[in-house]
Amino acid sequence: MQKTVRFHHFSTQAISAEEQFDAFRLRIDTMFDMATLPPEERSGFEGAISSANLGTMLLSSMQTRCFSFERPRQRILRDFLDHFMLRIDLDRAPDRGGQARALTVIDLGQPIDRRSTPEHNISLILPRHALAGPARQAVASFHGESLLTPQALFLAEHVVSLMRLAQRAEGGATSDLLALTPQLVAACLQPGRGSVRHARAELDLAFMRKARDVLFENLRNPRLDPDMLAREIGMSRASLYRLFEPIGGVARAIREARLHQAIRDLRSGNAAVGAIGHALCFSSESQFSHAFKAYYGCSPREARAALAEGAPIVARQRAGDDADPAQRVFPAWLVSL
């Protein structure tokens, strides 16, 4: 997969009001026949489409007035497109955190009668050959349907997340999620025993890796919070909280990551305890010391003295208050690396 996301932005904003409808219709003509409008409704037709080329598939975010389209048999014979489009219908604009209302499947190899498109949507286009034979048949069988099943909405959330990441122009950051997409499409639209559960686990793992990277890169950033983390990894807040729920929540994960860094800072430098806490975004030395002692069972100063003598410092919940000191050595080494 290419490492750079290529973008194309189209908007009628800079086009004269009289020509906006025709310009937008020409853009839609890439895949569909857009129904014409009466002359009095054409003027001032506003629309914008942002498309991202991810190498193996395309993503597009559209904001416009509702319009009708079709893909007649003549189009299929003329353009030979052999792709699937998964259109995610949103309840509000993508840049305002729109949530998925439905997932509509369009097989560009089949005709589709006149339909309407919502004002806000995100589309994923992938070639038919990206899916294995049985999955191709399953997806094609949903042609023209708007799906509301939990599996379909889960897939829709994934597509929305891909678009959020792509818009941050971080092509490399999407690689894990992109590689999982055909598997996820197959699992959600051709659900077999355990397949959706497996796909969700794989997707969660990819998001967790990205979240971990963002978290560690921003330990000293005072703006690091659940909102920032969700934005950086391209997830909704609700999905982020679900991801971190098993380990006590997002805020706890951020705090504990900073406390792990505090051990490394105490071990490797001579900075004052207050300065270390301030650099790690604790509001005061008192707050830092209180959180540190609650987590490690000793104060930062006691920890620094113990580390200087080679004694292990390990989080209470990992080693247990009554653990044999020898059992703390290797975990302490890991924390201090």
C-alpha cells in the first residue's frame, strides 16, 4: 500500500450559481446518471466532495443537497466498472462528527433504479477482486439495500474512521486498518460463525496500536485527553470508551502511561520531582506525588532513592503489596526500559 494519501477536493463554491448544478452533475457522472432538476432549482446548487486515494480503495465524503441518481444498464456496458460501493448515510456533516444511520450497498456491476442520496455521506469503493469469491457473492446479493443490522453499522463505523484518518493525511497510520477492511467487509456482510467477533477483535487491536502510539507521543502534551485521542486515531468518543473500558477507561490509561514515564524520568535524570510531574502534565507536585504513591505504593522521592540502589519499583496491581521482592525485579526492568 502507498504511504501517501492522495486527495481530490471538488466544490461548487467557486462556481457561478447558474453553473453549479451542471458542474456537480458532471462530477457525479463518473459513476451515476444524476437526475436533472427544473431550471428554477438548478441555480445555487451547493455541493462538495472530498476524495482520498488509499491505493487499494477510494474514500469520498460528500455534503450536498439531496438528489436522485441511477445507474442504467447502458452505463454498465459503457464504463465496465467492477467495484463495490459502500455508502454510509450520516445524520449530520462528516466534519461535525456525523454518525452512521445506515449502510447502503451498491454493486457497480449491476443496474440500479432511481434512488436518492442523503445530504451527508461517506463512501468506500473497493474493487470486486479485493474480496474472496463467496464474499463477493454475498456483498453483491445486498445490491441496492440499506442495511441497519449491528454488523452493517459496525462496518459503517469502520469506514467513517478510515475517512477521519485519511483526512489527517496520515496514509501510513491507516495501513493496519486498511489491510483489515476487505476481511471486515466479508465478516459483516457475509457473517459466519465467529467471523464478526474475530473481525471486531482484529479491528480493535489495530485501533489500540494506533491509540498507544498517539498516547506515548503526547505524554507531555497538556492537550492530551479523550477528545484528542479520539480525534487523532479517527474514532468516535463512544467507540474509544468501549475500546478502553476493559482497562478502566481512557483517562486512567493516560494517567498510568504518564506514571510509567515518571519512573523512567526519575531513573534517568536529576530533575526535581515537581518538574517531572509538571512535564507530565500533573497540575501540581502534590497531585503528582499523590497519584504516584497510589499507583506504586511509595512517593516519587522514595522511588528515586530505591531506583538509585537498584531496588525494583512496580505498580501495586501488577506485583501485589505482599509479593516477594525477587518477583518484582523483572517487571521493574520492563517499566524502566
